[in-house]
Amino acid sequence: MSPPTKYAVALFPGFQALDVFGPVDALNYMSRQQPLTLSLLHTSLDPVSTLVDDTPGRIGQSVVPTHTYDTAPEDIEVLLVPGGFGTREAKNVERVRDFIKERYPKLRYLLTVCTGSAVAAQAGVLDGREATSNKKSFSWVQSQGPNVKWLREARWVVDGNVWTSSGISAGIDMIFAFIAEQYGQEIADETANGSEYVRNTDPKVDPFAKFASFINSTIDNHKVELEALQHMVKLVSNSESVKFCVHHPFSGMLEASNTSPVDYLTALGSRKGTLECLDLDLIEGWLKNMWFINGEGIHHERQINGTELAEFSQLQTLRLEETSFCRHWFADGIPDFRRDDVV
């Protein structure tokens, strides 16, 4: 059978730029000698941003779709599904998920990058298959597809006509492997050399697998995440005058505005099943977006009722630590803000 020529990318708010443009630029280069078509899909023809929201200080880019999901070409052969923070909120990827479920039987190949595999898993097309994903989000991705054979140590995975890659830049290695299989090693090498890109040609070589191993083996079901939230709220629960707001655009967790700590703690308890599937990156981002309000005004994450979080963290003795991340988590889940390199 001749190699595929008709490609499409499934876009959504908050897609990761390199997840799309890494593979697409390789296709752009290859199309100089191998005619291809590329459709960019979204729910409308309005520009789609790499940002989930418009928080000041964050930069992103927008892409103009060529088709909506309803008007997508019927003869798409290869569908590329990127990941990104947008995958965390169901409203962003609901149409992508449905499109995958609808079109997969007609596709020759499905390619996912990063947490795009979570969306494919939600669509059910990865059930019973081997797959991989971004290692720093691995636990959350696993929770989206309990019937998937998730491989923790893999740069990319091929199972039948489904290709899944690890995080972000891994999509570039995957697309070159795909090009080599479909169009020949010579074209893959020429495209990589023309791009001045040093390929990882072995899908089993995954230098980032250790991140997933730490997150999944050290913290049992991430119960520390719920405990962290509960502890943060308890610290101010004795003060009736304290109100707080939380905003977490990436995690899909419970938002609140001007609520009491006790009420929010109760709400957290009712959401326990959902919270336990979140990963450390999300919970840390959530903590950094918590604002405590008292009679003197608003304090960002470094203070609770005027007391530095670092002081609370110094009081703790049990610590979970991974030196590779330069991230320190204490028994109660409070991150150590004393270090400038904490991410």
C-alpha cells in the first residue's frame, strides 16, 4: 500500500505548541518531495490559542483552523492529537475525544503526542493496547485509561496503527520514526538532517522515565495531594475573618471565590475520588494560585495570615524528595519555597 498523504491535526484551547509544530514541521519539510495535505481541525474557524486562559505574563500563539470537526475531510488518513494543559479540562477536548471515537475506524493511523494519549484513551481506542505519554503527567494519564497497557519507559510506542509518544519533544522522534516506516529511511534521514535534528532512533531509550517512576512509586495514589489541600485550608480554618479564593486553570479542580476554609474543606472531601488522580505538577500549580485574604489584604502563596510558608515547611521533619526535580515535598504537602529552582 502506498504511504499516506492526507494528514490532520486535532486542535483545542491549550494545546502544546511543540506537540503540533514538531511533527508538522517535519511533514512540511518532507512535502518538498512528497506531496501531502494537512487539515487543522477545531470546533470553529476562529484562531485556537496555545493558552488555556489569558493570565497576564503568559505568552502563547494562535493557529487558524482550516476545517471544523463537522466539516473535516472524509479521507483523512493520519490524525495527530497533541497534548497540553488544555487536555486537563473536559470542555476543551470533548469534541476531540468524540472525533477520535467517530473517525478512528476510518483512519489508517492515529498519532498522539504527550497527553494527547489521554484524550485517545478517553475515546476508548487505546483499550487493550500499549501506549505511553508525558512522564511528569503519567499518573493522571493512567487514570484516564485504566484499560490501557501504559508503558512508563518508552520514548514512543507503536501498537497496530496507533503511535503514542512521550512528552512534547518526543513527538519529533516519533514522527521521524513514522516517516522512516512509511516513506523510507532515506527520506527520514534527509528530513532530519535538513532540519539539523539529532534523532533518538530507539523507542526504548527514555531518559525521562525516571520522573514517572518517582511520582508513581513514592506517593501512594497521590493521597498526599488531598492531604496538602486539606492542610492548607486547616491552617486558616480557625479564623472566621479569613476568606480565600482559588484559581487553577489547568487542574480542573474545585474553584472557589471568597469562601470560608471550613466550607471549602468540606467540598474537597466530597471530591476526594477526583483529587486523588491528579499529579504533583498540577497540585503544585494549584497551590501557587491560592490566594488568602485577611483584614490586611491579599497575600499570595508565600503567606498564610502573615506567616511565610517556608516557616511552616521548616517545622516538618518527614520529607519526600527527588533531587532530579529539585522539588521538595513535606509530609503535609507544603512545597519548600526557600529554593529559587523549585518548579
